Amino acid sequence: MNFNVKMDDKKINVNIDTSHLKDVLQYCKPKEQLVLMKKFGILTGSEIPLQRIGKEYSLTRERVRQIESQALMRFRRLIVGNNKYISVLNEAKRILEEAGGILLEDSLISKLINLKRFEFTKQEIKLILVSDFDITYLKRNRFINKCFYIDNLFEDFLTNMVIFIKDFFDTRGKSIGLYEFIDILKTEFTKKYDYITFLKNDLFYINFFSAIRDIKVFDGKVGLLSYTDVNPKTIKLKILYTMRRLKKPLHFQELPAKIMEWFPTKNIKLNTVHNELVKNNDLFVNLGLGIYGLTEWGYKGGTVMEIIIRIFKKNQRQMSVKEISKELLKEKMVSPNTILLNLQKYKVIFERVDKGVYKLVDEVVDKEEDAIAAIGKNSINKKKK
């Protein structure tokens, strides 16, 4: 492409009321048109970085950036006063005002698309927004993801706030309640920057947190991405979170759908969930019939025999089969017949003292491990025979 074609945009007279955005760009210089088309992905939907554009046409990244800047100025002049474009900008400013002054790039563009009032593509809307003087586009840096904001916010202030937030969590070492932290930030910054009206708005902080690269808001808390309570990445942590939220034992087949309610981005496979439940028996207790609870709820797991021993030791008295069943079913889902069979089978541990009434053999009270080990050996010997 010839980048030396001269154009005088002062002489351009174009009616863009009925023109598409691609048609408007034809009134830019060829090099400007090319850079905007490629940079914003107007034709393909895929943005091309300035460095790649420069490499393709043997230009430095800085030179391409200068061409982009000139092109945006010319594009801005072309759309000034045109209602079709101005209405996009006015809606964007309204949305940003309501959101506390700042939104992630994708969030703002999606909100504009969802209005279903504009014929522009996402790429075209981004170009319109970036070209505006009142809306500031913050390109991704080492602290903040791509976002749009409006005055009286400014990049240095946002960066200073990120540094304060990261230092706060580096010192604290754990998450904090979302609104508790917002109050801390209000106290810290509203007096120093009393002219930034958005600092009084909770939505500013919530939307700003979502733009910070190393910060995560989840379940009413905010913290670093490395904190598992605000960023549970593994299936194990997602199972743990889901069960804590539901506060009750669940069948393993129910868990994938329940997990998806809070973590909808990825499909959860049933086998994966079951494997995690079995593998992490220090966290998850099999209560029988495929139902699992948490050890932190007091469930200890074990065989029916081991649970019956615990029940006797806890109550320290003779107990009826009905009483034993009532307590055991809190820990493991088994039939009453299974409980009775265990009481009758392990006579060296459980002694029948009356019809339907049992007690723990005295020797087992003091030497439970030896008794269980002996039963295990007897079982092995019987199998060998």
C-alpha cells in the first residue's frame, strides 16, 4: 500500500448519516484507514497489535502508533455532530456514570450491544468509544485490564489505588468482606481526592476491582487471585465451596449441577467429582448410598462397625438397636438390617445384654484398635481357608 497519498480532510464533504462506519473510514488517508481497520478488527473481528502491523509494513511500532493517533483524530472530526455516532457516545457516558465511572472494555461494549439500538458491531463500537475525548480508554497495563472510564477519574490515581490495594493484601494475607474493604478505601482516598465524586459510589469500587488484574471478588469477599476462598480453581475447592453453601450432605450425582450454579464457565464431569470425593476423604465423608458430607461438620466416616463403636463410647451405656440406628444414620446411610447384622456378627466387640439391647465388650473400651485388628486377621484367615 502507498502510504504517501496526500489528503486534505478539510475539503472532505461526506454525508455519513446513511453511511456505514467502513464508508466513513474511506475518507481517512489510506495508511490511517489501514491501521484502524487492522487495529480494531473492523473487517475480520480480530484485532491486530500495532507491532504486528508495523512489522507487516516495515514500520516501527511507534510510527504505527502515530498513524493510529492521527487516524483517530480524523475519524473524530468526521463523526462530530452525527446523531448515529453521538447517541452511542451519550449512552456509553450514561452507562459509565451509573456504573461509578469505570467499566471493563467488554462490559461496556456488551451493555451497549444489549440495548439493541445500534447497528454497529463490537469492533465498530470500540473504535467509536476510543475516538471520543470525554471517554478515556485505558489500555491494559501491568496492574489493570483494558477498561473505559470518564472524568474525573485518571490513570495515575487508579494506579495508585491498585498499589495501595496490593500492599494491603500483601500485609493482611487473606481476603476481606467486600463492603468492609470498600469502607477502608473510602476512608483512605475520599479526603485526598475529594474532587473525584465517584469515590463515594460503591459501584465504582466493585467495577474497579473487576478491572484489577490480580484481584478477585467472589461470594461477598475480595482478595488476591491466589486466595482459594475468592478464587477456587480446582474441582476439590469448588465441591467444598458448594457443599458449604448448601450446608447439607449431597449425593455425588447432584454435585455437578450444583457446582455449575456458582461456576458456570466449565462443564463439570460426574466421574471427576466422584474421584475427588473419594480421593480427598480427609475433607469428604462417604455417608453411604453415594451421599457425602464434610468432616468439618463432625462426620468421621468409617465402617458401620467403627461408627457403632464410636456411638457406644460417646454414650458410655447399653443401647437399643433403635437408639444405635438413630445415631448411626446421622453419619452413614445404611439399612437397619445392616446395623443389626454388624451387632450380631462382631460378638467379640458387641455383647447382647437383652432382646434388642447391646453394649460394648469391656476389653474393647480400652483396646479398640487391637480388637479391630483381630477381627481383620480372622477375616483374612477365613478367606485363606
